[in-house]
Amino acid sequence: MTAPTHILPRLQINTDLAHTILVKFLRDAITKVGYSRAVIALSGGIDSALSAYLAAEALGPENVLAVRMPYKASSQASLDDAQVIVDALGVRCDTVDITPMVDPLLVRFPDANRLRQGNIMARMRMVVIYDQSAAFGGLVIGTSNKTETLLGYSTVYGDNAAAVQPIMDLYKNQVRQLSLALGIPRAIVEKAPSADLWEGQTDEGELGFTYDLADQLLYLLVDERYTVDEVVAEGFDRPLVERIWRQVRLNHYKRTMPNVAKLSRRSIGHDFLYLRDWSG
């Protein structure tokens, strides 16, 4: 369906302010734990491009390592777009082909469907990026946005694994706004979002709806705390609203650390951290 046009302006952000906040956030989050470098998985898509731009500004391009991790079915266009970002920023770069790491597992499990194959690739990329984090001495910068995180369109301990997530509070539409404001090439901003897991794969094709539509529904449901009935009253189809809200609820476990059963007076994940614990 076509979303009501009066909703979209609610997603507009002050890009200057967002830019300033995110650069300072990254610089603070990384340096306060004793690091000065960052490692980022660079796919050639808008999310990783924006995260790389922010990290390079926060830490200096010489302190950012961008790692391209293609699989044999990945498109050359994605590698080329990632190289455009590397050249524009002057960050360090390496390319690690994950095919020799992934294929033995796929041979062992030939019945693995595309979901399992995609998860294997995402988690192998996590293995590589964390190894390079140790080698380079930098924290892993995440590239997940708010839309895909709320929908659960991510792989646990795969693409959602990171030490710091700079753009996870930006909906996809807002990622585009900020990316254009920072001068990221329009060809990267406007290309169809894809995890590049197989030829022709797109995020929106798998989801069954556009990011722009999801952004508007999620903004009302999450940020404005509308009920499903109130969102439907705005002109959206009830089945789609109910489907998206169900995805948000069922995938909440992906947005938290593992739940810990509480047995003691001070339990990890519940009440371990007090201000006095970090007084030095």
C-alpha cells in the first residue's frame, strides 16, 4: 500500500545536530575505555558507509580499519561501492574472502536453506571482524539501523555484534537524510538495500514491504507509542500493522543481552552496576 503522505515529515531530523552528537558519541565511547581505533565491516551499503564516515571523523581516518568480506556470490558492485567509501575517507582497508571459511560448513550441511546460509555468512563475518579488532587494536563499530533492529532483521552474534552502535537510533529514512547531508555518494544512498548474501537479494524483497513504509509504522508504534488501532486510524492496513508489531515484539530478545536468571543479591544484567562500582 501507499503510506499516508502526512506521516513522513515526522521522520525529519536535524542532520547537523545528529552529526555532531554521533561523532562525539563515538569519540567518547571508544576513548573512555582506553581505545583510539575502530574496525568496521564495510559492505558498500548506506549503513556501513555512514558508520565509516562518522568513525573516520571521530577518530581520524588513519585509526579506522574497514574490512570488506565478500562471499563468492557477492556482487562486484558492492565491492566497488565499498572502495569508493575507502577512497573518499582515506581509511585503512583490507579484503577477506569468506568463501573458503563458509563453504566447508555448507558442504557438511547441504540441506541448509537460504536463512541458514545467510546466518552462517553473517557470523563468519563477525569472526573475521573481531579477529581484526584484536589485530588492529580497535573496537568493532556496528552498522545496524533502527528499522532493521526493531524488525529483527539481523543475525544474533552476526551483523548485530559490535562494541558500539552509532546509527541504531536512526530509522532507514533518517540514515538516508544524514548520509546525503554528509556527502555520501547518491548512488550508494539510493541503491536497493541488500545484505548481499546471494545474487539479486534485497532487504525489502525478503521483508515484503518497503523501508519507508516500515519506518512510518515503527515511528508511530515505538516513538509515539500508538496502539495498533490508532495506527490503522492513520490510514495504514491493519494486517500489515499487526504483522510489523508482532515482529517487533517477538524479536525483542535480539535487542538485549542474554537474559540472566536472578538468584543472588547482585546479579549480572540486573543490578550489578552501581555508580560506586566505577569510582576507580
